[in-house]
Amino acid sequence: MHQTPPASALGRIPRVNVEIRGLNMAYGEAWHRQQVITDLDLDVPAGQMTVVIGPSGCGKSTLVNIIAGFEKPDSGIVRVDGQPVTGPGHDRMVVFQETALMPWLTVRQNVSFGPQLRGEMDRATLRAEADRLIDKVGLREFKDKYPLQLSGGMQRRAELARAMINQPKLMIMDEPFRGLDAMSRELMQEFFLKLFEENRRTNLFVTSEIDEAIFLADRLVVLSTRPATVRSVIEIDLPRPRTYAMLASEKAFDYKREALDILHQEAMKSFKMGSGQSDFLEAYAKRAQ
Amino acid sequence: MAVASPSRSTFGGFRSSLGGALTNPTFWRGIVALIGFALFWELCSRSKQMFGVQVPWIGMVPPPSDVLGAWAKVVTEPGYWQSWYLSLNRVLAGFIAAQIVGIPFGLALAVNRYFRDIFFPPFEILRPIPPLAWVPASLIFWPTNEMSIAFVTFLGAFFTVVINVLGGARTINVQYLRAAQSMGASQWDLFWKIILPGTMPSIFTGAAVGMGITWEVVVAAEMISGGGTRKGGGLGFFIWNSYMGGSLEQIVVGMISIGIAGYLCSSAIRYLGFAAMPWRRLF
């Protein structure tokens, strides 16, 4: 897979289907054993934004780790473009919850990290490609800064550039905008959506924010409470390019109601089970009004 | 840009340039504090002859003016500088050996499970033994006094270095490792490109703490071993000798000399850390 990225990546993004079949995962030994994912089937269709939403602590991050190849499931299979996933690989890039930029590398060094490691490009090409992507995420002035010198939103954009330079077939976003303040969060959602609508790279986006989910999604996958399984798939039929105004439409409101109903039921279930997610319950009850 | 420019930043109080120090209020406050402290000490030491009342403890210490006088005399004697040289040599020998052995050992403990399972338990049993408890064994182990002192000094820093490196390497954010793995990093890459730079801050913390301990140990070891050569046995022996000779001023000269030597050594480490970790200069 030594594919030299073109001067402009547009139109050359590989489109792949991701299939997840019969996933089961448990942690712990013997009587401490806890099922985290149970019989989970999920499709991430090529060129679409599939958003996974579920109660906090339901096993979303475990799902991400399995798809990325960081963890092996107890049973079940993940196929990318028909090929079973056996470990981490640069065909699947994860943007993590907290920033995972190496603090000892500058923005440009971070962005160049992957191709440099694999020795794919000569120095000049790599530099040009890194600079192009850094420009694209609007960090031109910050190329030579270290991650800790950037704001939270800038860090996430640098991370997007670091992922994109590897030309992944699948982008996995694990609650990437969590921890940002409301303002930067909205800006990042819009920015990220623009990127996606430009190149239509197959995308799996994990979140626990309903508005974010509907704003971004082509398909909204609602997970159950732990152990996670797919409760419902909602096709989000809102026009693209999306705008925030669309969230106020009747259609969007219906999607939100539908998803929240399921999430609410799930939250009630886990609440009754005594897993103590009352804060979550409260938050969603407020939002549903 | 809401980013502080690095030229105005401090790193553990260390200034990036002398010019920066001279315009820095922290630097001047430090100078004033030192002068104020010396004046207070002078007053307390002379309280008996000035007011007829002796201040407890500090009243028994010779005043700084007398100490400076003793110092002025001592600096012309080669034995004093010989003491500096000998102690510094021992500290550096033990310290550098501790880094050379301790950093790879700590990293190996951190990255290899089998290595850790085998070597960590004996390490943990040996670690609480104070370096000075090693002095008799060390005198038996090594043919010369000099080597015994260096060995005890080495031990003083070694355990601290290893514990810091181990802790630092074990607490590297797993996401860095995962991100690198996704991008195609081999085990070799993970070690050199993630674990080593990620452990750097702890390596320098270990070095700074270890440097302090080597000074403590070297001085005590010199006092115990009697110094070795007749020309002068290091600053520890210098103090001991002054005590035996009944010169209170010289004792204080020796003590402050050690303070200055230790400060110079930790400044050197801070400077190295500052140079080696540009990403830590931001605050």
C-alpha cells in the first residue's frame, strides 16, 4: 500500500465499506468478568458519515479500540474493504478523545510522523504535503509550535491533519470534540463537516451529544447501555452541505426525539440496574424538553 | 496569538540569558533576600557583644563577616581547592555512572515484563537501604578508599534514577503509543520515538534529585572514610578537619562551599534539561 498522495487529495480518497459482525467483548477474569459488547453488528458504508451514539460508559471506546485494532474481540470480526482487521494499521486512523499529539514534536513534526515512519515520501514531498494539510486546517502560523502552545481546538485540527496525511480508508473519531468549550466545539463541528463533505471519506464518529450526532450523520447508530449492542439505526435525511439552521427543522427534531426516546429507555435500564448514571439521565431529560 | 514568547519564560527559575537575569525582578528579589539573610545572621551572631543577650543556636555560629574572613584566607590555600576538586570528582563519577547504568536499567524495567518480573523484586529490597549503610560493605568490596566512596555515591543516585525513569516510562499516555502504532511504528520505533522522549522529563527529574543525594552521600562518606589522601580529602573531610581543629569559621566555609557546589550542579542539570526538551520551555 505504498500510495503516494497526490498534490491534492481530492477525488483520490479510497471509498471502503466497513462491516462489523457478531462482535463480543468482555473484560476481567472469572467472576469479575463483565460483558462490554454483545453481538454487535454494524455497517459503516463507504463515503458516509456513520455516527455512533450511546450512553456514557456503554462500551463505545472499546468498539473504537477493536475497529482500530488496538484490542482483539473475544469473538466476531471487523472487515475493512473485505479484509479482516488483525491489528493497528494506517488504513484506519483514530482521532482520540484527549489530544494524542506527541508533546515533544512540533505541529509539522507531528503531522509528518506517519509517512516519515514508513519512509513513504521523500523529504521535499513530505514537507509540501504536511504544509498543505496544515494550511488546510488553518494552522499555517503554528507549524513550528508545540502542541501545548495551541488551544484545544487547534490541537484537534492538528490531529485531523496528522490523521489525513496517512490517507486512511476509514476515519474513526472517538468523541473528538469532548472537552472543548461550546464555542470551539461548534466551530470544530462545522470545520470537520466541511472537510468531510469535501472528500467524503468513510467516517465513523462516536459521540454522546445528540445535536452533534444529528448535525454530522448520514446514519445514526444508537447503542444500548452496557453491554453495547445496536438498538436502532436512523437514516438522517437532511441535505448537504449541512448548516446549524437545519437542526431547527421539524425533521431534525423528529430524529432527535426518536434517538432520545431510545437513549432515555436505555438510561432508565442502566439506572434501574444500579449503575448510577443519574447525571446522564438528568442531562438527557433536560435536553428532551 | 495568545502564546507567550519563549524568551520571556522561565524554566524552574532558570533564565535563558544573563541579560534576561539582570532585568528580572525574581533575580533581584533573590539577591536582596540573600543580603537580608546575611544581615540577620550577622546581627544574631553579634547579639551577645552588642546587646548582651545571646540568641539561641544562631548566636553560637560565627558571623558572616568572620566567615568571609576565614574564607579569604582559605581560598589562597591549594588544599581548599583540592577539596572542591576531589568532592566534585567523586560526585560526578558516581552521578554519571548512576545515569549510565540507571537510565537503561529503568527503561528495561518499564518496557520488558520478564525483565521487570525478575529484577524489580531484588531492586525493591535493596532500594530502602540507605547509601551510608553500604559504606562498610563498600570498603570491603573495593581495593581503594576512592573507589569505595564513588561506589556509595553511585548507589545514592542509582535507585532514585531508576525509580524516576521507570515511573516516567510507565505513565506515558497510551494514546501516544496507539497513535504511533496506527501509523505503522515498530517496537523499535515505539521505544526510540515515543517511550524515550516521553520519559525525558522524568530522566531529568531523576537526575536533579539524584544530584542532591550524591552530594549528601559524598560528604558523609568523606567524613567516615577519613578522606583518603593527606593533601585534602574533599569538602566533607574539610569540614571534619575544621571541626577537629576547632575552627568554627572554617566549618561554615565548608558548609557554604557545599551549598554552592550543589547549586552549581543542579543548575547545570536544569540547563541541560532546558536544552534537551524545547517543548517544556513554554510556561
